[in-house]
Amino acid sequence: MGDNPGPNPGMALGQKYFAVGLKFAAGIVVFSLAGIWLDRRLGMIPLFTLVGTLGGAVLGFLSVYRDVKRDEQAARDRSGKK
């Protein structure tokens, strides 16, 4: 049969960053829903919804930033070894 060069590195990188984006979105959704639940429970609409949404966005951004920086460092380390 033909030569199988293995998985496409571009596709793998795309899937990795797609997962990072999902992690960012999931953080916002989870913290927003927790804020909505707290607001309904405590009757403080929309205080905890806003705090949860902003908290999820900030924590999600920090997570994405850390992942991207780690990937950049790994790429620099690989290119320095060659």
C-alpha cells in the first residue's frame, strides 16, 4: 500500500486549540450557571450571575494564556535543539 506519514500535525494542532477554546467557554458557562443558581437561592439577582460570568472569563483566559505560553516554550525548546 502507500506510505502512511502519520497524523497531520496541522490537524493535531487545530484540535488542541479547539479543546483550549472549549475549556474557555466551559469555564464561563459553568461559573455563570453557578452564579444563576446562587442568585436564585439567595434572591440577589443578578449579582452572582455577573460575578460568576466575569470570574469564569478571567479564569478561562488565564488557563488559555498558560496553555499557549507552554506551547510556545515547547516550540522554542524544539527549535533550539535542532
